[in-house]
Amino acid sequence: MIPVIEWVISKFNGKAVCYKIDASMAFDLVKTFKVPDVPYLVFVKHGEVVGKVKKEMNRAEFYGYVKKMIEIK
């Protein structure tokens, strides 16, 4: 799903940023965000978790989801 994520993020001109985290090395983040399994996406806006995704999505689905996350105030 990484190519889909990178493509979608590139379409938002800096309004969305993606960080890839190695769950086996970042135990504190896994614990903080209660990551049940990988891959797992957590959307954070202004320090608050606004969304979580565990399922795979195609470009259109993921684009729509990211757009919705950006629109959250």
C-alpha cells in the first residue's frame, strides 16, 4: 500500500505528511497509538488522533479518506 499512500500524499501539496515507522523499533509509538497489527495508519491533526486505518485501500478510496481527514477542523 506504500505506493498508494505516497501517490495520494503527493496530491495534497503539503497539506498531508506521511511518516513511515518501523514498529519493531518504535515500541513507544506502537504502545501510544495502540497499534494492533501492521500495516496500520494513524491520522493525527493538531496533536489529536482523527482517524485510524487497518484495511488496504485503492487510490480512490485512500484519496477520499485523506481528503476527509484534512477537512476535519
